[in-house]
Amino acid sequence: MTAFVTLGLEHSIANWFFLPYGLVLDEQGAVPLAGVCRNLAVVTAGNILGGTLLVAGVYWIAYLRGGRRGA
């Protein structure tokens, strides 16, 4: 998980830990709760969409696209 954050990537599972952790450590209220929720919603939707398209697309190309069907 820390590798995703260190590299600057957005991953919903990593954000589910690091954003609430940041809220707990934030003494001055610099991290708005609405921003945390918006980030988690957008990143989770992007992970679902990207994972679905990439994983399903690769399987479709590898196994189902125009080839012979099972015997």
C-alpha cells in the first residue's frame, strides 16, 4: 500500500487507509471531510472501471476474440 502512495498513484484500498489516517493526525482541520469522501468516490470508481476494462479486456483478447471455441 505504501508503494502506491510513495509513487503518487491513486488506489482506493490505499486511500481507505491513508485518508482517514490523515484526518486523525490533522490537528488544524486542513483536510476537509468532503474532500476525503470525494477522493475516495472518484478513485474507487476509477479503479472499478479501469480494473474491469483492463482485466476483462485482456481476457477477451487472450481467450474469446475471434478464435476457435472450446471443443
